[in-house]
Amino acid sequence: MSKTYSRSGLQLTEHFEGCKLIGYLDVKGIPTNGFGHTGPDVYESQVITQEQANAWLLQDVQNAVNHVNSLVSVPLTQDEFNALIDFAFNCGCEAFAGSTMLRLLNAGDYKNSALEFTKWDKAGGRIVAGLLRRRISEEEEFNGQA
């Protein structure tokens, strides 16, 4: 059965992404706008409205929801699902699809799967404190400790 992202999960994503209404280059040099939205429709210094940022957020979250629902083959609690959505949203659905985290989870190894979150704390080959904080929050959410 497909799950949906809860309001508390969306708040987790909004908190860590923050919202910028002027396009910028992220730490990897990728044009980004709104709540971490990237793609061919985004460029540096692009000005958008809050409504556009909100619409992109919901579109990007739904993409992550669809991928997680299709990739995970074991039952998930709402907290586990929320953590995986935030992770896939931030790291990318393709990265999640090829991750050890997903392989362990689908093998039923929830405990060791949760330990994979903090291994994704780098951008451009460097540890980023904000990413580590986010991964710790996702792990706590996954384990029902948020």
C-alpha cells in the first residue's frame, strides 16, 4: 500500500531546505531555487514567488514519494517513510535507488539501514555540517525518536 508524506515530514524538509526566492548555486554549483528545487527551469539570480516555491516543493516531494513507494518492498511506519522521503528529496531518488540503505532495508535490516543516513554527509567530497545535522535528524525520525 502506498504511503503519503505527512505534515511533520514536510516540515522536516522545509526546515532543512529553507526557502530562497532568488536562484543561487548550491555547494556543488547547481542552480537552485525555492526549497532546494533544481532542474532546467532554474537559473542563478532567478526571482520566484513564494507560491512558485511552494508548488515546486510539493512537486519535488511527490516525485520522492513516488520513488520511495516504488522502491521499498517492506512495510514502513510513517516515521520511517518520512525520513526516507526527506533523504530521497535531498540526495536524489537515483542515489537512494542505488544505496546500501535501500538494499539493507529491503532485506528487512531496518537497524543497519538506519545507520546509513549519516554516511551521506558530504557535498563535493567534503563533510558539510548542515548535511550531517540533517542526516542525524532523518535517522532519529526513522527510528521514531524525532
